[in-house]
Amino acid sequence: KLVNGNDIFKDARKNHYAVGAYNINNLEWTRAILRAAQETQTPVLVQVSMGASRYMGGYKFVKDMVMDQMDSMGINVPVILHLDHGDFDAALECINLGYPSVMFDGHKLPIQENYEKTAEIVALAHERGISVEAEIGKIGENQDSASGELASVDDAIRFANLGVDKLACGIGNIHGIYPKNWQGLNFDRLNEIAHAISIPLVLHGGSGIPKDQVQKAISLGISKVNINTEFQLAFQKATREYIEAQKDLDQMHKGYDPRKLLLPGTEAITDSMKEMISWLGTPSLT
Ligand code: G3H
Ligand code: ZN
């Protein structure tokens, strides 16, 4: 069933494990992610970015698709459907559509405006039992170590006091592929924030961080790890291998049939997610 995840992430923070938040782009991604959750019997957060929602035809379609797939696949683990990096309007739309969980990402706004807009979203969402994630500091942008910004401890306290359910903090993490000269996560800042506030903390840019750093971050208070690029790379690699292997056999094996062509990549996402679940220590429900 669809849940807001508040109990799940609180339990994760308390017991030092994390639950993965996996981005979907289409039907194949959705099915691959639900399948890994079902086969490992672990709770899962399925998230959609504004761009991916536009690509698929909107938030209503995404919600309907996820729920229909849960039904037809017989998914019996808790699924948290979540808006990833939403602006104010996207967060409002998803709240009105009954998404159980939304991120309002106001990090580009001046901090006071981020705070005030986050407060508005929290009030509207909480009236309906919807969970809210906010962002402070800045997650770096693709392959650019210089574009991130550490979250301040004072801001973390202010946002936690606002009642946000989860907080994404810039701690040296970067979206996309990490550059060769990346300095690693800033565990000192994470530690300070984790001591100051007790709500679940979110690690964005989870793809490509070495396992020991992911696990150390979890031991300090990270409860949600966002993964997007990792699955795109896994999908691309398996698809490329399939196409290469099929090069001269296409006619015979109907390798041009999209239901065959998309299968290896889809399976690679499920495999990659199962490995991530073991990194994160997400406990099985059975
Ligand atoms: O919000 C989504 C994530 O932060 C994903 O980042 O593509 O680096 O895994 P990633
Ligand atoms: Zn992110």
C-alpha cells in the first residue's frame, strides 16, 4: 500500500539503516524498482522528479501508473510515492493529487524565503497527513565539486523546528557522476547536524559514493539515500551489451522488439537496486 513513510524513516534513523529513494523515468524503471522491493520484501520510496513527470505526462499519470503496477504486480511491501526536488507549484499539485510524500526544494531561494515557503508547504501537507522533505545548503551539480554548499547547523535546527519530516542537507554530495578530485562527504558537518536535530536526514546524489562513505553517513544519521544516476548507468550498460551481442542476429531473434530490447536494462536496474538495499541495510519485513 501507499504510505507516507514517516514511521519507516523514523525507525531507520533510530536503528541506523537507510531506505533507498529511487527515481523513476518510465514504466520499465517503475516495474524494476517495485520488483526489487517485492523480492527483497523491503519498504521502498519511489520518487519522481519534475522533469521525469513531464516526460511521462504528469503527476496524475505517474501516481496512477505506480498504483496500477503495485496492484498488477501484487506488491505487498509499503511503497512511498514521493515528489523529488519539487518547486512550490509542483509540491502543491502533488499534495492536491494525494501524493503521500513531497519534497519542496527551495535551496535556490534566499534562505528566509526557502524557510517561509517550506512552512506553507508543511502546513498544507500536514493537514492531509502528507510527509515533507526540505533542502538546505546545496547539493553539487553534475561533476562539479565547486557547486555544492554545506548546510548550516542553525538552518537545520530552524527547519526541523518548522516540522519538516525529513531534511536534505548539503554535505559535499553531488548529483550525477562524481568528479575524480571529489573531496568526499563532510562527516564533521553531518555529525554536527545529526547531533542538533533528530529527524531523518537525506543523502542526495547517492550514486557513485563509495560504500564505506555511504555506510558511515548512515551510521551518523542518514536515513534516506537518493539514487538515480546509478540505475541509468546500469540500464545503459546492459542495453549496450545486448545491442552489441544482437548486432548480426536481429532478424532471427527479433532483438528489435522493444519488449526484448528493454529487458536486460530493466533487469540490471533490479539487480543494482538489490545490491544497494544490502549496502543500506534496509531490513526485510519478513
Ligand atoms: O534526488 C535525486 C538524487 O539526489 C539522485 O542523485 O543521480 O546522483 O543518484 P544521483
Ligand atoms: Zn537529489
